[in-house]
Amino acid sequence: MALSTKIKHVDKRPNGVLRFRRRFPKDVAEMLGEPALQVHIKNRDGLAFHREYQAIMQEFDRMVSEVRSRIDGNDTRLPIERWYEALLKREKLASETIGLEEDPEFAAREIAKGLSEQPNTDPLLLKALVNPDADAPELSLQDAKMMYARDKRFPDNEIVRLDRITRRLEEALGPLDEVTLEGLRRDHGRRYMDLMLKTTKSDGQPLSVATCSKESKIIAAMVNHAMREGDIDTKNPFIGLPWPKDTGPKVNKKLPLPDGLIENVEERLKEGRTKELPVMWRLLKGTGMRLGEIAGLCYEDIVLDAETPHILVRPNAIRDHKTASSNRSVPLAGGTLTAAEEALEGVGSGEPASLDTLEIGALTRPLRL
């Protein structure tokens, strides 16, 4: 399918392949030794293209952020990653030494002597030059946390949640940077389980067994990921913990918001400076949809010309669904229909959408609620 609009940093090569190419800032390019990030895009249109494009853009931002942190002295790389990069740099320096190509070990030692006299030389690089067979730094639980959040590309709200969950792990086991993955034993898992079962919420009630088990699965996944990436062959002590049987109610009944609270919210919204929040509130109140579903609506998701006006709750270029059961059609009537009409005002006039929300071959316009 041909390009229907210009997408930033994407061009079409003579052979028909879509290419992403974005230049690095000057300071980042000098550090990396590369002028730009250049990647061939596998998917050509639709939601698959949009997801791949956004993933590449996120990777570009991650690379720029990481390099600038290193420039500022705030290196966010894991110790084991810095060690392997130092080994690669050792090989490159030794191979580029003129006259000593036949003896790379001697060349590396001579380079180390010269670098040791220079200020701010990376000690890991010196160690790699002198003793490349030394043991690599061991991964810790703190490294596992950083690796998990980075590789899964967690948004800010997910990082906050992971911080909250790992604080309880730290309370049970001590500082996470002092607990190595290779040193984990079953006792670590049981100590974590015992603490979780003793933890109470802000109202003084204990955490439910379901909550404890759910958080432990996130810890187990975090540790599993780090063990896999670090080639660590040991058992994960957070898998298969003997949680007690959950005797709580199967359905947690939540009372509706009191009428007085609803009135107060609506009064505050009337006094606000934005038009979007009152519309969102009316849609939430009248449809029972989730906040993320309302905030992630696109122009094409609101259907007003059908026999029964409705909203299509489905994956789009802005957000996805975790389960297929979330896909549904929500009818509109009365005040909710009016709110939906207001949401479309100014969007259906044929205005071009911003480049970061356009797909190839399909115009997907965010409502910007």
C-alpha cells in the first residue's frame, strides 16, 4: 500500500523498502561514532506499522537519553553491560595499535599504561585491558529491576508501580543492589512471602492473598528476565511459593460514588479552564467505560450515523487491549450522545492529524481528550 501521508523520519527506498533514518544530536553522534539511527521497517501499513514505528522512536529516545547520561557522568548502564562493552573496546583498541597487531595482549597492556595516566579513565576499561579473563560483575536484584523496566519499555506509571512492588521486596531482603541473582536461595522467597502476608494497607487491613500472589508473579517475572539475559542457571525462588488459600470474597463489591461527591465533581469541572475534562466526565459517567478507553478514543471509534449511535471500544493506534473480551460496542443516548458529538467537534472537518498518530494507508485522528 502506498504512503498516504508523510511520516517523520521515514522514506521509501527504490526497492520499495521503508526506511527509518533519524540523525543523532551532535554530542550523541560523537560519543556513538554514528551519525544516525537507520533501520528498515518490516511492516508497511496499519496498526503493525504504527507499533513498529513507535518502538523505533522509543529506542532512539532511549539511546539519546542513555548516551547523554554517560556524558553527564550519570551512567545508567548495568555493571555487567559496561564490562562487556569494555571488553569490546579493548579488542578495538588493540586491533588499531600500529606495529603490535601480532601481539594484542602486549598492545592492550601498553594501552592500559597510557590510559592510567589520564584523568577520568573508566576503571572497568583498564581492568579489561589488563585482565580480560576476570569474572564479570554479578547481576543484582537492583540490576534485574532496571533491566526489566528498560527492556519492557515501561511507561512512567508502570515504573511507579514496579517501584512500589520492589520496595516491599527490599524491606524483606535488604538493599537490592547487595543481593545477587546467583546468590538467591529459597529462603529469600519465603522471607518475601512472610513479609507480604504481614503487610497491611492504609486502612489497617492486611493485603489480600490474591494481591500478594499477583505482586510475587511480577517479582518472579523480573528475576526470570534478568536470569535469562544474564545466562544465569539457577532456580528462581519466587516461583511456586506456598501462598495460603485465598478465603476472601470472589467479587469485591465497590459501592457507587455518593451523589454529593458526583455533584461536587461536576461543579469543579464547570469552573475549570478546559473543555475536554467535562466531556470525558460525561462519557465516563454515562457509559461506564474505563478512563484509558475514553482517553484513547479516535475519531473513527465514535459512530453517530448508525441506527443506534455507539462507541467502538477496540484497539487503535493510540492504545491496545490486554484481552479480547474488552472489545465491545457501547450505545450512546441522551447526555452521553451529546458529549460524544461535542468530542467530535473540530475533528471531523478534514484537518490533518499530527504525524505521530497517522498510519500508512489509514487516517487515524486522536480526539485529544
